[in-house]
Amino acid sequence: MPASQCPSCGAPVEIKNRFSKVLVCAYCGTHLRVSGDGFDATGKHPKLAEFPSLFQVGSRGTILGKPFTAMGRMRYNYTGGHFDEWFLEYDGGTAWFTEDEGTYSLYAEVEDAAELPDISAIRAGQNLLIGGKKVMVKEKGVAEVAGAEGELSFYIVPGTKVVYMDGISEGKKISIEATEDEIEMFIGRLLLSRDIVVQ
């Protein structure tokens, strides 16, 4: 999409990844949905507080020897802390990178998990069949979307509550996120610090 102007403050804005559906204006913090005609403002939200992170929007490098660019991130707050999910341009496609208190995960596959059983009844330690995959749930919690920056492939309004579950299936790391509107399952792997090189 060619460069345009933020409808809220007039600053220059540009989508750099063809999979991006939302852009957060770096100047005023307005969240902009990508439409065929340009951008539709969805609301202005405070900028994310600065915490130490491996990346910033625009960071480049390699993960597992494959090139990436950090396009944007969403932050989630939960009891006792927060975690960041980075939307990456990764090895010719897209991926999500989770940064949670020094633990890193890369998710290169995303599947709809609409047939998930009643979420309120799911407990850590339980085995589930999701999308034909047997998933062992290791952790379950509730987080709140704190905000976002940069470009994203999907959008959740800040303040939205998200039920998250982490698990394992066939040796792969599974992350499930559920809001009132949708349920998505991310499939990937844990990373070591040495797997990540930032230029």
C-alpha cells in the first residue's frame, strides 16, 4: 500500500507488509484498520510503556538462521506481569514471536480452533483434541490487551480479555488464544537465546 496520512493527526503512515491489517500511528497512537481505500481509525490508545525487549519495531536479524523483520507487537498484561507478541516478516512469510520473562517462542503456523471444548471447563494438565491434534494443556490464564504498536496481521481492542492456554502437541509448542469473537491456535517451538540474532 502506498504511503498515506494518519486520518487522526496527519502524520505519514505506510503499510510495509502485505499481510498487515492494522497499523498503529507512531506519532499519535491511533489504531488504523487497513481498508481498500486507505485507513479507518478505530480509536486512540496510549503508547506502550517501555520495558526491556529483544526487539523494537523495524528490528532485523535471523531466527534459526532465517531472516526476520519485526513489524509490530501486541502487549498483554496478566496477574504478576506481561508478555509481548511480535508480528514478524519471517523467511518470506509471517510468524509470531512471543517474549515472556526471558522465555521465547516462535509460531509460524496459525489455525482456527473454533471447535474447542468449553473453555471454562479446561484445566492445566488436561488432554484435548483440537483440530485433529492431541494437545496437553500446560498452563491456562486470562490476560488483558494493553496495546499495540507498528503493523499487525490481526487486531484486538486494548482492554479486551483474552483466555490463553499453552500446551504441547507432537513435540510442538501450542498456544491458544480465545476472545468472545474468535479462537486461534498457534503452532511453533521454544527458542534458545542463541537461536535469535538481532542485527
